[in-house]
Amino acid sequence: PSFLGQDVTLTAVVSRTQAPLGPIGAGLVMFKDNGVNIGTLPVATDASGVATKIVSGLIVGTHAFTAQYLGASPNVAGSVSAVALNHVVSVPPVTFSRPFPTRGCSQCPYLWGCV
């Protein structure tokens, strides 16, 4: 989970499911939020098979992130992540630096208290 205004880092690791097993060091990964493309990035060429996307400006609510490997011509087919990663963005808790008087105090006319 994260709070409104915080960045979220998405990481996809692309690996082979058939021989030769191991990371794929080529191709592109498309990241999606609730089915909408939020960025297409290259897979790392250092044999780690990693693609990373930093997402900012998320609205409050649940985001279903997926990653789709678009393949690497001519021999590697594309694929989609099997399960969406559900991520919840919420409003940060509010804290007050000084106590507020009880509502309807004698110092001010406001029903919700004095400032």
C-alpha cells in the first residue's frame, strides 16, 4: 500500500519457461494500471531480465497492475503476467500539532471548535 502523493515502483522479471532456462535480456515490457498502458520499457540487457517503472500521481483507490512482455524478435514470444498485483492508495492520516478546544467553546462561534 501507499499514500496519496507517494511514488510506487513496479518491477517485472522476464524469464524463459523453456530451455534454455534463465532471464531474457531483450525485448520490451508494457506496464498497465487497470488495463491502461502506463509505460513500455526495455528489459535489462545484463541477463537479469528486469524492467522497472516508477509510477507517480496515483489517485486514491485500488490499482490492478499487470506487466506484459512484448517479446523479442525473432525467437521469443510475448506473454502477460498471470495475476494482477492489487495496490491500494489511501489518504495519509491527519495529525494535529496542537490540541483543539471542544466544540462550541466560549472563545469562538464555530460549532466544530476553535482554530
